[in-house]
Amino acid sequence: MSAVSVESGVAEVPDGVGGAQPVGAFFERMPFGRAHVMIALALFMAFVVESWEQLALVYVSADLGDALAIDEGRIGWVLSAVALGMIPGSLVWGPVADRIGRRAVCLWSLGSYGVVALASAFSPNFATLMAGRVLSGIALAGIYTITFPYFMELLPSGIRGRAAVYLSIGWPVGVLAAVGVTQALSGTGWHVVAIASALAGLWVFAIRAWVPESPYWLAGRGRHAEAREVLLGLGVEVPEGTVFAVVEPERAGNPLALLRGRLLRITVLMLVVNFAFNWGYWGLQTWLPTLLQEKGLSMSSSLGFVALSALFMIPGYVSASYLTGRFGRKKVFLPYVGAAAVSGVAFAYSGSLTELYLANFALSFFSLGAWGVWNTWNGEFYPTALRGTGYSWATAAQLLSTSVAPSVVGYLLARATGFESTVLFITAFLVVALVVAVPLPETEGRELE
């Protein structure tokens, strides 16, 4: 049987229809169509919003400090506040997504984020702003946690890895938007930048219109007719009355299931990689403008440097997307993280502006290419009924790192540790991520459970 009908362009039914069919079997034969393009656009922009929210105030931190009369230490806490809120938020939203669905979590999360973020933009003092940004983080954590697992559960198996890496390009696009918009609005004050961030919550209407519920999740909850309707909309023929077979643990969204049997080892390794890898990236990016000023660049030049670095992330993602489709997750992730660590050392010891640019561009290329692969790989370790929960733990580990790294690096800078020592300290975490990822299993070519 051919995988796709030439005349209709619609995938044929998997062989052996009659008994219960694995949901993944239909994705093996699914063509990539317009519905997938709209899904990709909707979730891509959601990832842009996530990147934007975590970075926008970084580039107006000086104005924020002046307006609220706070020092660098408190500015660091404001910059970390969203991530602090996202830690408990992700641990709640992930299991909720396994129980009530991916789509419902995305809608409630992004919608509530817009409301809370708008209110926090009018904070009169440090304490109020901290509380508002923590609550914004709790709200935003839902869509941040579930975007990649959700996307992968809607993609044809043959392009799942490559397409999910492309979704990661939303991060540098968000960085570029944060740099561009904050520069354009910098004269109007941090309040206006915060309001612009809150308006991104309106994107919830696009997700509601274009993104269906995951057929994997629907089938796992026994909603076979609804799963069939979604699969039909994604371009694959499914006979009426089809019953789907799924791998179901004892209870969907049960966090303790991540610590049992074969999943225990994977969970522990996954958590360490997420924490260390994120520290190696975020610890540098948060303070990059300040570090560059230590090397003699002005604030304007530093932001231009950040923008160019973000541009170099994009070919990193593209190359990683191509290579993971050919060689798998592991054989791309490990070399890219290794190359990122080498680039970090070169950045630390750069003796000229040219060397500084080249080393940081290489660091951006390889670290973000590796992130694209990791976002995909990380989402394939767990079965559907635990995928949201597993990804929520991964997200919490990343966000714990995101919360702690700016303060620790800020402490080192305040103690005049120096450019080289600070960058080397940050880069050491990339080496940890590389070593710990080695025992993780390859998932390329596997059906989602």
C-alpha cells in the first residue's frame, strides 16, 4: 500500500484496520498540509511571545532601575521574577495538560497571562512589580510548557523532528522583537514595553482558531470519535468507528510515574541536562550587554551585538533541523553542545572585537541549534499520558536555572570577578550538560507512545 494517494493527496488507512489501531500508525502515513502550516504558525508565535516576555525588560533595565529607584540586585530579581513564577506554574500546568488537554491549557494560560501582564505594567513600586511578574510567570508557564509536546503530537512522524526544531526559531525572533521594540519604545519608559508584552496575549484567539486538540490525548481519554475528526482534518483517512490503541500508564498526569521503572533514570538525567544547559545559555544572555560594556562597547553597540547574535541562532536551528532528520537527536545534540562549549571558552579569551564577535556568533549558532534538537528530543522520552508532566519537570529545571543564574552572575560581576572568569564559569555548565546527555536514549524514528 502506498503511503499517500496520488490522486487525492490524502494518506491511506494503515494496514490491518479492524482491531484497535495505534494513533501513531496514522501519523506515519499523514501528509504535511495546510492545517499543519496554520498550527505551526500559531504555536511558533506563542514561542515568540515566551521569548519576548523573558527578555523585554532586560533591555530597558536601566530605565526600570531609575523609575523604581532600585539597585542592580533588585533589577536582577525583577528580571528573574517571570521565571520564578513559571517554576510552580509549569509543575501545575503540565499534569493539568495531561488531564484536561493541551488545547485548553494553551488557551487558559496565554489568555490569563495577557490580563496579569497588563496589570503589572502599572506597578508603582518594586514589590508590586515583583508580584505581578511572578503571577505573569505562573500564567505563562502553561503554554511555555506544553507548546513543544503539543506541536509534536500534531505532526506527521516523518518530519516531526525537523519541524519541531524550526519551531525553536521563535526564540531568536522573540529576541530580535524584544531588542527592536524596546529600542523603539525606550524613550517612553518601561511601562510601555510591559504593555506591549501584555498585548501578545491576544494571540490566544489565533491558537483557538487554528490548533485542534491532540489526537493522541483524545484517544488516550477514550474520545475516539473526536480523535478521528482531528485526524481527518490533518489529512489522513480514518474509518468511521475506529478505536485507537494507546499506551496508558495507571494514571494520566501522575508525577510519581516519572520516577518508576525505566523512566526513573531518564527523568534524573533529563533534569540535570535541562538545568545545566539552560544555565550555560541563560547565565550569559541575561548579562551579555553588561559583559560587553566591560569590553568597551556602548549600550547601543551591545544591543546591536545581541541582535546579530540572535540572527546567527537561525542558521544554527536550520542546520540542526536538517541534520537531526538524517542522523537522529543524539548525534546532533552532543557535537553541537561540545562546539558551543569550545566557543564559550574562545569568547572568554577573545583579545579583540573581531574575535569577540566570531566566538559569540559560533556560540549562538551551536548552542541554539542544540536547543532546537533538545526541545524535540526532550518531548519524546515519555508516553502521551505523561508527556505534559515530563515536559513540565524539564521546564521547571530550566526555569530554576533561569531564576538563579542571573543573580549568581550578577553577584560575580558585583564582586569584580572579571569577564574571563565569569564567562568560563558559565561555560562549564555546557560541559556538564554534554556529559550527562550521553546515556540518554535515541528517539529518532520512533512512534510517539
